[in-house]
Amino acid sequence: MTTPGEKIGQLLRARRKFLQLRQRDLAELAGVGMRGLTAIESGRGNPTLNQLSEIAGVLGLEVTLTQKRPDADS
């Protein structure tokens, strides 16, 4: 089973590659460290909401919260 952190990392990595950005470039543009970005993309990181928002913004994404469906798995 994929963890939420792994899902986020996969999405960010796929979007970065689609935009043909190197990790180093994304880290610099988002104001995060290379080590931290690498950890996030691999699903091992624990980014702050601000870091996640900055990375997403550079990638043309946004962080949103939605209400969970009552029948959704926890």
C-alpha cells in the first residue's frame, strides 16, 4: 500500500519531470534544500505545509484540503 507521503512524492516528481526541471533547479526555485526535496520525492520526507506549498507553486500545482468521503478508507 502506498503511503500519502509516497503518493505526494510521486506526483511532485512526475510533474517536475513533465516540466523538464532538474531537482536542483526545483529546490532553488522553491527555496528548499536538495536533500529535503529528494526525501519528499521519495516519500521519506516530512515537509512543512509551507515547503509543500512552495514546491507545488513552482510546479503549477496547489495544495488543497477536501472533505473525505464517508465511505473512503482511512
